[in-house]
Amino acid sequence: MVNNILFDCQLLQNVPSPLCGHELPLSRSRGYKAKCLSCGSFWDLDTFTAGPNYDASYPILRSHYNPKVGENKVKTLQSWLKKLGINLSTLTVCEVGFGGGHCLKFLMEISGNVFGIETIAENIEHARSLGLEMDRLFFAHALPSELPSRIDLWLFQDSFEHLADPAAFFDWLSKNSSEQAQLLIVLPEAGSISERLLGRFWPHKLNDHRFHWSRKGLIGFLSVRKFNVSTFFRPVKYISLATIVAHIMQKMVTPKGLSEWIERAHSFDLRFHFNIGEMGILLRKNR
Ligand SMILES: [Zn+2]
């Protein structure tokens, strides 16, 4: 074991420190993981040569603007809010990484106040086309030091794992949180049964998921920032056949071929209700 770790440390000397914040050396696992020995979170080394491409093609290849996809995302979010007993009518909400903006539009209708943060300019334009005002929308790389209002609920729907520098982002988030702020986070779980069983075939092993968080790593990272777990939940999703095809085809074909497959899948209005290896956590700020 010790020899393996020493050998792996030599191999991994150019890998950055894990985002979970642990200082221990990383261990190579299954050929593609640079794993934190303290919490089990890991870098996917395969993504270091084929990283994410957050441009206009990103939402198109994932059908983020498709109304059926948006309808499923809203229905899914509604089911989680109901399960968690969260009433947004008087709360100020901020969705981090709102993608196509369908959920942001829904949140605007049911919340006291709403803001959204995005990396992709075309996603901001799409949210505007859905009726969101520009003063509610912010570019991730040009955030103001203070939002117009303190946030009561931060929503991360499959976006937390995309944060390149979560420590810096949470410094900013903490300054913009209300006294009773909560975090609602859904993301793939390193160390889940499906992740361990499926390995390279895990559906969440994608080029835009460079760092995979374990439950222990995520809780530790957030507790240092004074957010403690309120509830764990199983984040079951409503997912269309087209979304499933898009996930599978991202691993198998070129973007051009991918677009053709997704278009074919959208002709079938099938909807599934499941979860593969994702965790849902609601956290509350310490007072
Ligand atoms: Zn760790």
C-alpha cells in the first residue's frame, strides 16, 4: 500500500491539489483517478487532456434550450422542493449555473426574488428570451462584489461540480448570503455504488466533470465555510429519452454525430424517473 502511494505520488506530481482542500498526497486509482486519500474525492485525469468547452455548442449538444428538457427540469425541481418542504414565496433565490434558464423562469414565478449566474453568454440570452430581466442575470466571470439582495437559497443543480475554484466562489457566496441562508446541491457522488461498479462507464464521467466530490469531501468543504447539513435526499429526476441518448453519445461519437442522435431521440416523448449515483443535500448556514 505504502509503495503504491509513493509510486503514485511520483506519477501525480503535476496534478493540482484536490478541490476538497485536503493536503494529503493523491493516489492513482483505476488508471484515471487521482484520489484524495482523506475523503475519496478525485480528479478524473482523462479530462486533463480533453477538458470542457463552455461555448455556444455546450447547451446545444445537451439540448438545454429544448422545451421538453426544460419541462422535465422544472418538474424535477418542483418535486425536490416539495420533498424538502421549502416554500420560496418570501425567499430570495440564486441559481448558480442556470443553463437553459427554464428553472430560473419557474423560480421567478414562485419566489420572492430571483437571480441567476451563468458562464455561457448564450444561456444568458436564452434566459432573457424566457422573460428574465438582465439585472437578475450575472456572468460567473464578472460578478459584482455585492448582489442587489442577500440570498436566502443558493441552488446548484448539477453545477457545483463545474466550479473551477470553489474556495474563491464560496468566499464571495458567503458575503452575499443572508443570515438564514441555505444551499440546495445536487451532484454526482464519488464513491457511490454506481460510480464504483461502472468505473469508466459511469454516466457522470464526462469531460466537463474534472473533479468528482465524495459525500465526505463535500460536507467537509462546506462545514469549514459554516454550512452544515440539514437533510440528505435522493434526487430522483424526470429525464427524457433524448437526454439519456445525449449522455451516452457524448462518450461514443463526435459532436456532429451527437447532434443527429439527439434530434432523433427528441422525436420520442418518453420520460423516465430515476437517479444514478447523484446525491442531494440541503445545508443551512450556522448562526
Ligand atoms: Zn479530500
